[in-house]
Amino acid sequence: MTRHALVVGVGARRGVPAEEVVGLILTTLGAAGLRVADVVALATLDVRADEPGIVGAATRLGLPVRPYPAEVLARVRVPNPSRAARAAVSTGSVAEAAALAGAEADARAGARAGAGAERGGGECGAADGAGGGELVVAKRKSASATCAVARRIPFIGTPASTDGSAPFTMAAMLPPTKHIDSAGPDLRHHGDAEVRGLDLTDLAVNVRTNTPPDWLRERIAASLGSLASYPDGGPARAAVASRHGLPEERVLLTAGAAEAFVLIARALPARRPVVVHPQFTEPEAALRAAGHEVGRVLLRPEDGFRLDPAAVPDDADLVVIGNPTNPTSVLHPAGVLEQLTRPGRTLVVDEAFMDAVPGEREALCARTDLPGLVVLRSLTKTWGLAGLRIGYVLADPATVATLEGAQPLWPVSSPALAAAEACMEPRALVEAADAADRVAVDRAHLLAGLAEFGEVHVVEPSAGPFVLLRTERADEVRERLRALGFAARRGDTFPGLGAEWLRLAVRDRATTNRFLQAFDLALQGLPRRPAG
């Protein structure tokens, strides 16, 4: 079955609850072995398109609603017609007709895009002989709703040729990419994709809630008066250096840790880079995009995802590891990571979540005695500044100078610099330490709740503001959680993990209690799989 090619047709009475529609859809898909992730739209009769139950179901599932007039659906031949439906709206089945119409619409759109030519034609309907839609699940019923599932049959033909040069894109300016498609999981998938544009309680993104605090917002707002001037990173750089007890020449400010990964991939020499997984995928994506062949050291769940330094190849001259590691929440001992350093090797330690660890134990950020050590820090997570893009690199002066030479002029904006300076002040450090202590307490509450589920295995000990768990059919659990109003981070986009893994951000006790109730419902509500 082609991914992203399913349309769910929905018929419903007035006043149908969104929970009933969502439940029917999930049960129907689950019984057929289909995934919500492969559904591109809900389709229905146009006079039902604004029905709160249907709109609410589409919102919870993250899908658009496609409306079709009764006369269009009446032209679609359905395999399971109903006299009552035909008498009411002129079609034998709203659900089946809408699903087929929506699937054919996808097929026609794909044909137009593939041919690069405009075509005429009316609304979608299987009766016009064009083909394009195939019913894969006949209509299913609940008390007040029906649904059916169709898939598009891709257009087969020869795309029209085009003349002239290809349009200019920023990608044309980048070095050649090697083996991105063969890299396995989607390295560019991040937690924000789980919640963007949706009204869900967010356990998919690891940014601390209720941030940035008011005092930080005020400092950022005050910096807007200087936007006519070019940014001056000197004060913020000095503040970061002072906070870590380092000279300024060992500090480089960046537009988030993501920029630092790109700079490392493009500016530092590496013949055999290696990334320790499972971990944040952006370092490997940046290395591959810069043309590197990337090796992987895959830590094993049976070892608690803990690192044996001997697993890293001796000839690896650039090694990347997170501490604490996203998504496993494992905190590697500083003494273990020290064993990875040696002359001629760059060791990149991503400490983006270290300030969420009480006392920042096992941190290497202030070490100047380890050859080739590069530490990355981010202000995104603790201070809620993902949209501002601010982080920094701590390394020996020569490495900092090399990375700085690869940056454009004024890479960090004035508001981001103001935020960096403010977050290095004593009161900010005290607040961050208090937040780390609260995270530890709230994480313990979450772990205690998860321990009540015998079918769930949690990676412990967990040290970050998130936990990683494994359970059967986690992909289905995640989809049911979405229907219940909660977003969790899928695990199968991290190398070394699979579809049975979920990552959960730590939240306050009240939110965790609501989540645990929803989690119980999601586990208990999984449709039974056919025997054999």
C-alpha cells in the first residue's frame, strides 16, 4: 500500500460527538491494519462539513475535511448502497462515495502534478470512467456515524518535459548530499511536527512549559529598540564565558545548536565521522548534507543505552554524542566520555539538556584539559526560546576560530543576544537550577505512573526532562493518544529505535495525571488484531 494515499469518508447524523467519529475511524483503520499516518483527508457531504463532530475529529487527527455536494456523490457507484441514504441525500452511502471521491481527487491531482499540465474536468466521481479510487474498507457503522476508506490508484503516464534551467533554490548552494535517502529513519523529523497547528497537550517537544518567563520576555522586548543597529555579540559572549569560567576565545555564539552542527559538519576536517545513536538526529543529518559518509554506533536497549567507549572505532576522527542523550534520557558519566578524547579526534558532546540535570553533574562544558573536546549548549529547552534560535559552542580557541570563520556576518540577532546575556545572570542560573529540581520531581511522578502498566518498559535511570518507553503497537497508541488530546514523540525516526518506542516530555503533576488516564484508555482501546 502506498503511503499517504488513503482517504476516509465519513457520514454522520447531526450532533454526533467528535469522540464517536474518532473512535470509529481508529477502530476501522486498526481492524484493517491501516495507519492514521497514511490518511490524507476526511471526506464528507458538504452540508455535514461544518458539523462539530466531524470538524473536531479532523482536528484531533490532524487532517483536512474535503466537502462534496450531494450531486457529485450521487454519481459515484458504491458497493454497499443503502435505500435510506439514497432517499435522504441521493447517494447510496455518503461514507463510501466520499472516500472514493476523495481518493480520485488525489489521483487526478497527482496526474496533473506529474504531467505539469493543466486539465479541465468536473468534480471527482468514479462514474465518469477516469478511475483513480479504490475502496479498501467498506463502510463501518457506529451509533451516529459511518466511515469507509479508499486509496488512490496512481496515474500511470509520461510526465511532460520542461524546457529551460531548473529554478534556483537555496539547496543549489549547499554541498552535495550523500545517502540521505539510504540513511534509514527520517533524520529531519522533529517533535514539533507532532503538534504544529493542533490543539493538543504537548508531550512531544522537550521545551519547558510556561516559558520564557516574564522577566526574560521584557529583556528581549527591550532589545527591539536597537534593531536598526548591527548586532554586537561581545557582551553576550563575555557573559557566557563568565558563566562557565572560560576565556572568551573559547566561546562561539550560534543561532541555536542546529547551526553549530552545520558549522562542525562543514568546517572541521573529518575522514571518518561517527554518531552515537539513538540520539538527536540533526548532527548526522548535517554531516550527511555536507557530503560525509557517517558511521553509527548503535547503543542497545538491553544495555540500558549506556556507552562502552570500546564500541567507538579507533579510527573515528569525529565523534558525536548527547549527554544527557535525547531521546533515551541517559546521562553518561563524564569519566566514560573522557575516554573518547584523544589527539587527532574531535569529540562533540551535545549538552543541550544538561541544565535540566540538578547540579549539571557529568558536565564537560568547563573542561579545558581534554584534547579535541567541543561542547554544545542550547538556551531553547529551559528558557522556551526555540523560535529565537540561540545557543553556543565551547571549545579550544583554534576550533572556535575555525567555526567562526564559517559563519556569516552577524549570525545571531540582537534579541537572541539579549536573551543569552540575560540567561547567564545569577538570578537566571538560580531559576534554572530550581527548574531542574522540579523536573526531577515531576519525572519521578511520571515514572511511578508508567510503572503501573505491565506492558510498558521505561528506560531508567532517566536524567533528562523526558523519558523513553517501549510498548507493543506504540504507533497505534500514539494515534489514539492524539485522538484523546495528547501528542507524544514517535521513536522510529531515531536510528536504533523502532515503531515500538515513544518519547514523553516531563510535565507538571496535573498534566501527567491527565496523560496517564489517557494512556490507559489508549492501551485498553486498541482494536484486537486478527488471529494468525
